[in-house]
Amino acid sequence: MANKLYRIIDATLECKGDSLKISYAICFEENGIFSFDTRVTDMEFYKKYRNSYIALHGLTDDHHRIEAKGLFISSFKMPSGSIILTCDRFIRIIKSWNGELIKEYIPFTVNHSRVYGIELEGLKMHFSDRTDIERYRKYGKIEDLIDFKFDHNQCGLLIKDESLEKYYSVLFSAHSQNDNILVEFVSQSGHHDLFYEDYKRIRSTFIQFLSFINGAHILLRKEFTGNFHSLPGMGNVETEITSTYSRKPLDKQYYSDYLPINQDHTMTDRILPILMLKGFNNYYKFNKTLDLNALVASLNDAYQTSGSRERYYILITALERIVNNFIKPNQKSNNLLETDFFNNTLKAELLKTIENYRSEIKSQNNAAYDIFKSRIGGLNKLRENDNKQKFYQFFDFCKIDGSPYIINLIEVERNQAVHEGKVGNDDNEAYTLYLKLDHLLRDIVLNLIDYDRIRKPLVHYQTPYPYSTPWSE
């Protein structure tokens, strides 16, 4: 059932430089998706932009400014002009910062506003930090060492690129009204000085990084920004500007426990701080060239998919993609050996040998002699489609040892899956091969970001398996 959220008393629709005033609109929410019920009298606006994204801005009847981006026309009725605009992106509510009533919409930019926090859906973790509350009675302070609970996680976060280098303390806490997690950003000085324009640069990477740790998809539900804020208590945030994303709730998910942050508070305490402080900036750096976000999305997609072979095909495609991303900027030379040595020594000897057996070769296959000679000239070239060599180079870069499993994956298994559609000899073997590939891809990311601590594999693709004992340091 749709929930009525806002009545808009003065609004404007905009699209590609054109604008259209509307006298009212009602904002509804149903199953996480926002929509606007309104009426247009300009039929040309509908005809011109019925297949385009539209923006809306205006005032609510309780005197808040409202913006909505990514609207499309999902219903239109003639001759009344009644339309339903469905939101694909977000709605943004802007409250008065000084308590005065807002009487007209004034354009503004959110880029220079501070980011106090975000609300994430689908993130599951045990909390490892506690909030201590001192209690007193007439006779003095009550010493109760067991009267506490773990209610948040606090980690360091380094953000560093060409134009930004800052350290933040990131606080994770449970939302007081739902199952979501609130994430707050505080600088070393204790202030909220992460600005929206900087936050936007890391937003998608930060959320995908968290979803990798989480072992399942995460949705960005809200952003809390603006020039003032109040924190009524742990688990709730109020700010001048609240942006809420129009997305259906995540269905029931399966969570990979490879990084067991949702096992107990001791595991979280030994995993999350290291990943956040040491790992995020490395992830941010490698994501620019390797597109780690796409790899993480594939890992999460596969984990939610039924069927071991279907899961395997998702991951083997993801492996092919990241290897190609790696090899393009790292291919220093097309020559396998030094040119003079190959041309003057090896190539000459090979041509001499073929010439010595010319008659016998032609007697068996007349065309073979010329084919062999032409191929010798290209033996020293690393062909663009020489995928095996690319894989060996990539795994070496990611510090993945050349175990029998890795060699078989490159030489046999990958070819059978991609070209023959074969994954294992039976369902059990297919499931094992999927798990090994899943763990390999997770290890690739963890090695790249320089994480060398706890991992919780279900199978081992090499022996000894790195950091697989939950109690190892």
C-alpha cells in the first residue's frame, strides 16, 4: 500500500532546459519506490519528454524545499492530463536552517555542504565497541563492570588521491527504527568536514568496498548533509538536507562469511579496523584501473544465484574481465625474448631445421612448409589473444602462488567452461569448483589491498591455505 509522504504546493518540472509549472503534486512511497501524482495542462511537454528523465523542485505544504531527480512518466491519462512520475534516483528534503518558514524555492547546490553520515541497507556486522555510561547514586558512582553492551564500530579511514588526502573516523551504529546501519564520518579534529563534492568521488567505491567485506549487496538508502545536524541519540540522525534513494528493499540475501565480521564482536574487532584503515585506499587506487567494483558485484551476484554452474559462469566471466583490465596498461612489450637473440640465433636455427626437412614436410602436407616458416616469424610476439600468458602475469601480480589448481584453471578448466560449457563432472564437483573460484577472486582483492589476516574458506584451492585459521595473526 502506498504511503503519502508530502503534499507539494508549488513546483516546477524541468527537462533538457525546458520547464513547466505545476500547481500541486502528491509524493507517495510504496515498497521503497517514490512517485508523484500531479496534473499537466501542456500536452506538448508530455509528448516531448515522455521518454526522458525529468526533475522536480518546489515547496511542501510544511514549508520544506523538495527536489526529485530521475523521474519518468509511468502513467498518463487523457484528457485530464493526470500523470504519475516514478522516481529512479532520489528525493531530497531541505529544511530551514534558521527556523524561518521557507516561502519560495531557492536553487542551491549540495556540493559544498557537509556530509554527516549515510544510511545503508543490507550491511550486517557484529559491533565490537561499547558506549560507557556512568551512573551515580547518593553514595557515589556505581561500579558495574558488566552493565554495558557493544553498540557500534569505530574505524579509521584514509582517503587519498590526486586532490584529497584526509583521515576520518568512521562510526557504524544500528538505526533505531529499522535494521539498517548508520555510518558517520568525523575528522581528526572532531568535526564533520567531509564535503559532499569529495564524498561523491568515493561514494560508489566506498559502498562496494563495504559490500565486499559484507559478503552481500548493500544499498545506499539515505545521505545526511547540510549546515546543521542533531543527533538525538545513537541510531538516529537529523540534518538540514536528507536525500533518500528510490530503491526497492533488498530481498532476503545469502551472506558470504569469508570475512566473518558478523560472527562475533571479537572477529569484527580483528578484521574491520584493518580493512578500513589499511585496505580502502588501496582498493580505491586499484579500482581505477582494474574495476574492482565490477568484480565485487559479480561475487555478490553469484552468491545470490541458484545453481553452481550458473554461479561459476558469472565468476569466470568476472575473472576474464579483470585480467583484461590488468593486461592493457601493464603490457610493456610484445616481445617474449630480446629481439637480436631471437632473430639471429633462435629463429635462424628453427628455419634451418625446417629447411633440412623440407622434402619430408611437403610430402606429408604441401602447405605445411610455408605455414611453419610464417609462424616462426611471430613466435617471439605475445599475441593479444594469448590469454594463458595474461593469466600467469596477473596471478603473479596479485601474489597468487602457481599451485596445481591455478595451473589447471589456466590450462584446462577455464577453456572447458568457456568453450565447452563444462564445469565439473557432477554437481558436487561443480559446487567445489565454484567455491574455489569464489575464494580465489576474494583472495585477489584481499592481496591487492594488502590484507593478510583472517579468512574463512569453505574449501582450499592451495596448501597451505593463507590466513585460514580464525585465530591466526
